[in-house]
Amino acid sequence: MNETVMYVIIGAAALLLGILGGRLIFAPSKNQEALAKKEAEEIIALAKKDAELITQKSKTEADTYKKERSLELKDQMIQQKAEVEKERQHKVGKLEEQELRLKQRESQLGQQQSQVSKKEAELNNQRDTLNKQLESVNAKKAELDKAYETHIRKLEEVAKLSADQARNELMEALKDEARNKAMAHIKEIVEEAKLKANKEAKKIILQTIQRTAAEQAIENSVSVFNLDSDDQKGQIIGREGRNIRALEAATGVEFIVDDTPETIIISGFDPVRREVARLSLQRLVTDGRIHPARIEEVVAKTKKQMEEHIVEIGERTVIELGVTGLHAELIRMVGRMRFRSSYGQNLLQHSREVANLCAIMAAELGLNPKLAKRAGLLHDIGKVPEEESELSHALLGAKLCEKYGEHAAIVNAVGAHHDEIEMQYVISPIVQACDAISGARPGARREILESYLKRIKEMEGLALGHDGVEKAYAIQAGRELRVIVESEKVDDKRAEELSFSIAQKIQDEMQYPGHIKVTVIREKRAISFAK
């Protein structure tokens, strides 16, 4: 408002100065100066009037603005006061509710306290009653103990035995009776369980074997390479034997050239190396160029193709079995199984057969057939790694399966199929059983004579280690054990217990195919001579 007045005054002064300046510039006359002075005074008077009007108008607007702001502030104060009052009433209501609840809680606590006091009084009464009854019972117990001691003394006098001696005799008699009853009961339970379990197991195993067909092949540690004529032997041997030495150095196997017509024998324990040597020799003979440099070139090329062929075999195997998601290194190892054998049985053929058996048996038992088939395929994977290891093939296979991300059930089944670790999953005994089925087929494997004789001697030694056993013979290729006991030391009942005990010990401590029948023979011979 004051600024507006000031701007008006400044404007009027500027206008006046402009007029005066103009007059001065053009050098007006005295009349003109008077006229200009008069006009300036009139302009100043008008400006003063305008300033006064503007000042009054500004005061009026200021008063109006003050009144409006005052009314707005009053309205805001009224609203805030109403809100504060509303909030106060709300808090007062809450406080009243809390006060009401506290009063109710106090009344409830008072009731509970009165109930607790009543219960305490009742408990005190019961405690007093029980103390009186306990005193009465203790008195009666003392009387009974005194009467019992008197009765025991009289019994000792009559039986002429002390209480400890009578107790020991009674305990021994009870132990013998309990042992005989327990043995009979255990035998009945075992026989019943065997009857049911054997019947069901035979059914499943027979169905599994009948639904699986497998070819068995015997592989040796030598391969035979046939020639078109004996003239090629000299070319293969080379001057002073340099070609055959280069072949042996490049392939790692032995080439035997003897008097056998049109035949060269390739000897080596690694079937992959033997196959590489055979294919390399075939290419060299077909090409006709046989010299050390050419030999190294052909062998290197054959090794590379052999690795590709191994991977192809592994991929084809897993596709045919329907096994998916297998690690590339495990697929390569599956392919190497084609060139490995176990007791004369081709390892890949054996693993494929075990995988199919596991899938069928798992399906019969209502388990996951895909998981069982995968475990069956990988159960002997520890036999094919190129690196040597001190672990057994089962433990090494479990380690490899764990390394390449296989399921824990498969890792356990691979590691436990020779009972080297504890079985933790249902498919573990299935893999073990199917491995035994595949190996027990007629002609599938050739058991080493030394291990067979060792098992027979161990079986006879287990029987001879029992008291009262005179002789023990393993017959029927180790399928039956006949035990001859001394009739003076072993009675009929003990003979039955001995048969059961020997069978259990063989089952717990030995590994064997099929089952073993234990027959205990006890006979009484009366001999006399007529002279």
C-alpha cells in the first residue's frame, strides 16, 4: 500500500521534471515559464489527490483483508478446537473403557484368588489325610517285613538252603526255560517270515527274470587279427622289428607273431587299447604303407575316433534305456563299459541287464522304475575310470555319482550294492538283488577257483567253531553244509539250536550266491563185539 503511493509520487515527479526539462531545453519565455509552473502545480495537485485516493482505497482494502483474515483465523481456531475436543472425548472414552476392563479384571482376580484359597485349604486337608495314611502304611509295611523275614527263616530251615541260593537256582531254571521258549518262538517267527517272504520274493524275481532276455559273451585278454597271407607278417614286423616296436609303443599292447598261419595275436588287459591296436593294424594293412611315422599317425587318428565311438555307444545306451539328464562324463564312462568285462561278462551288457531288472522289480513293488533303472545302469560305473584308485569299485562309483550330481538314492545304491556302506533307500537292495540275478545266470560269469575254495573253507570253519561239532563238510558246490556233532555233548534240542545258529552266522558273515542249507546230524552208535 505505501509502495503504491510512493510509485505514484515518483511518477508525478518524473513527469514534472520531464516537462521542466523540456522547457529548459527549448528556452521558453517568462510567460511560458509561468504557464508551465502553473501546469506543474496543477499536475502535482492532481497527483496528490490521486495519491490520497489510492491511499484511502489501499486502507479500505487493507481493512477488508484484515477482517477476512481475522474471520478465517477464527474459523480455523473453531475447527481446531472442535477437533481437539473430539480427540479429547475419544481419549476419555478409551480411558473409561480401560478403567471398566481393569475393574472387571480386578473382580475376576478376586474370584480366582478366593478359589485358589479354597483349593489350598482342600489340598492342606488332603495332605494331612495322606500323611496319616502314609504313617499307617509304613507301620503295616514294618509288620509285613518282620513277618516276611520270619517266614524266610522258616523256609530256609525247611529247605536247608539260603535265600540267595534258592533265588539263583530259580533264576537259572527260569533263564533256561525262557531261552528255550525264546529260541522256539524266534524259529517259528523266522520260518513264518521266510515262508511268506520267500514266496513273494520268488514270485517277483521269477517274473523279473522271465521278462528280461540277455546275451552273455565271454571276453579274454587277447584279440586275434587275421591276415590274408603270411607275407604280410614281415611287412608288419619291419626291418629289424622297427614297425612292430613302433606299434607296441604307440598302442601300449603286445603283438605276438608266431607260427600260427595268417594270424597275429594282440595281447593286453585293457580292451580299449586292444581295440585301438586292432583297428589301427587293420587300417595299416589295408593301406599297405607301414612305417613308424605312418603308424603313429594312424594310431592317433584311431584313438580320436575310438573316443568318439565310446561317447556314441554311451549316448545310444542311455537313449535306448530312456535315461535322461545324465552328465556327459558319466555317458562317456557308460560307453567305456562296452570294452570292459567282469568275470568274463561284458560290463555294458551286464549293466543294461541290471537296469532293466531293477526297473521291472521296482515297478512290481510300486516304486519309481526310472530311478531304479538309472541306479542299475550306474552301479558298476566305478570299474571304468581311467585313473587308478585305492577305493573299491562300489565306493568309487558312489563318489563319481555324487560328483556329477546324481540323486542321493542312486549314490547310496551304487555304494551299497556290495554291502560296503549302509543301505538307506529302498532301491539299494533292489540293485543288489538284480546285480546278483544278472551274475548268477548260467554261463554269465566264471568264478575264480581260489575264491571258491576259500569260501568253502570259511564255511566249514564257521561250523567247526561251535562247541560239540565234530566234523563239517560243504557239499553240492557249497550249496549245503553238513555238520556232524558229538551225541554225548549235543542233545536233539541243542542240535536244532545249533543248525539255526550256524545258518544265522553264515548269513551275517559271508557272501554267497543263492542260499545254503545247513544240516546237523546227531547219531548214537552202540558198538559191542562177540568173541
